[in-house]
Amino acid sequence: MSEADAHGRQPVEGGYRELKYHLDGAGWGRSHSLVFITLSASLFVWGVVLAVGPLVITWPVVTASSVLYVLVAAPSGLLAGNLVMGILADRVGRKKSFIITLILSIAGLSGILLSGNVLLLVMSLFLTEFGFGGEETVSLALISELFPIKYRGMALVGSTNFANVGAMLVAFAFIVSPFSVADEKVMIAIMAGAGLGIALISRLLVPESLRWSFIREKGMEGAQPAARKSVFGFVMLATIASTIILTYALLALVLGPFEFPHLVGTIVFTYNLGESVAGFAAIFIVSVLSRKGFALFAFAGGFVTMLPFIAYYYIAPSSLLFFLSLLFINGAFGEFGWAARNMMQPELFTTKLRGTGIGAVRSIGYVLYIATIFLVYGFTPVEYIYYATLIWLAGLIAAAAWYVKGRETSGESLD
């Protein structure tokens, strides 16, 4: 406990320490349930939209010459949304930012459903991903600041896994649909509408981040230590984040349209099925392993499970079952890497710059994502797999370096 002054008032430093002590040691309450529900619901819808990009290349309005523009629209929106909403979340707060992201996402989704030409479709995909890209950045910040230490990792992993569930379910719907664009739009509307309805109702009751509010009200001096500045830390975190963004894009979203156009829905479904199953398992695993150990496990597994892909193309290139099995397994480790990234990003930045920091790290990955789309266009399947393997290797090197020299954040109180 901090010492009070003559009037019984607590110093700013003491007040902030006591606030953190209260938040870190609290039980799971109503506010935590509301935050978890609204974020899980909106991230479910993000997963639906994320999968729509590659799935809609079968729509008549998408010509062969416009496929690249459709695929680039999503990461472009995610890039802008992460940067803008990350900064905005640090300026105006987490809750107000959530309302903005939800409005933008609804507007973009409406455009997708009403699109009758490729220009409107591309613009709507960009706007929707702008909203949801900012959504996850703000979500990671709010969960890390509000949840008790005991549940922080579980909440970060559990809520974001619903993006995988959304992508998996919409891909399955496209597989079993009668291939009518109108029917597919109806299915998107039903899934997105249900998720957004839950997100909207619960979001109005979500509290603002108490950490952010305290620092905003009292000022930065005394309540917030100087931000940890580490070039090594930022580079390793950016490499880890970029690896997950690129490998998911390469193996779940771009592989089908570029290499197997007749299997787009099957590939998106299979990879996200692996991610979804692993995501629910990760909720419990993160409570046992350290952040550094979990990240190393995830990226080692991701790299090792890419090696059979190379053998596949030389030994059994016609076995669809073998190929999909490898996708499922690599997707599982992709989710472990995603979970590690989603915990490390908010835990390695201070409240003052948490949104900005998360947005900056993620934006690097989306810049590389956009560049990769143009780079791998025209690759042979073997070249494509070699490239994805090298990306996993870069992530493994970063995770190993972080394991040796990085800071462990599991169980730490956040500044």
C-alpha cells in the first residue's frame, strides 16, 4: 500500500499500483464476460470476412484480371486499420475505438453483400478489413489491460480463435452451397449478422480500460514508466508476427486461388479447421508453458511440419488426402504461433503506447503480405512451398532468439 498525504489522498504512483493490484488479482466477473463475448463475436465475423476474399474469386464479377486486386484488398485494409485504429485507441480510448471499428465493419459488409461489380467488392473488402483489422488491435489491448493475470492468456487466445472458427464455417458453407452467388451472400449475411448482433448488444455494456482511463486522467508522469525501448525486442516481435501473417496468408488464403482454384474452399476450410482445434487446445496449454517456451514450440512445429510438404511434391503429388492432412497439421501449429503472437504483442508494450505498438508490429506483416501476393504470383507449387518453408524458418529463428534473450511476460503485471 502507498502512503497517503495529509488529506488522505493517494499519490499517483501508489494509486496506479493499487489499481494494477486490483485488476491483476480479481476473479472473472461480469465485465470480463461482456468483453470476452463481444470480442469473440466480432472476431468470428472477421474470420468470415477474411475467408471471403479468396472464396469470392468464383463470383462472376471477379474476372481473371481482377483476382489480384480482390486478394490485395484485404491486407491493404488490415494494414491501414491496424495503424490508424492502434493510434486512435491510445488517443480516445479502447471503448470508443470499438464503436468506430464496428460501424466501419458493418458498412463494409453491407457493401460486400450489395456488390454488383468488382470495384464495389474491392472497396467493401478494404473497408471491412480496415474495421476488423483495427478491431483485433484494440481487442488485444483491452483484454490485456482488463483481465486478471490468471485469465489473461486464456482470454487472449480464446477470443481470437473465433476468427478461425468463422473462416472455417464460411468456407464449409461455400463448399456445400449450390454455387449460387445469391445463396452465398445470404449465408455470409446470416453468419455476420448473428455475430455482429451479439457484438453490438454486448459492446454497449463493455467498460473502458481502467488502466488507460487512469493514465489519461492523471497524466503520464508518475503513473506510467518510460516505455521499454528495445530494437532487438521490436525486430523479433515483428518477425514473429510477420511469420504468422504470411504463413496463414500463403497456406490458407492465397494457395487456393494461385495454385488450386478448384480447391479454394477446401483449402480454407482445412487449414482453419486445424487452427480452430488447436486454438481451443491452446487455451489450456498457455496456462502451463511460458510465453517464450510456447512460442518456440509453435514455430519449431510450424517449420518441421512444412518439410513433409516438400517431400509430398516429389513422392505423392496426386494424393489429395495427404496434402490436406499436412495443411491441417501445419494449421494447428499456425494457430499456436498466432496465439503466442497475440499474447506477446500487448504484453510487451506499455498502456500509453499499447495500441500504437501492436498496430505498428502487425502493419509490418501486412506490408510483407501485400508484397508476397505479387511475389508468389506465377510461382510453381514447389517454389510456393519452399517460400512458405523459409518464412517459417525466419519465425523459428526469431522465436529461438527470443527464448534466449527475450523477456518472459507470463505472470507479469502490465505497465
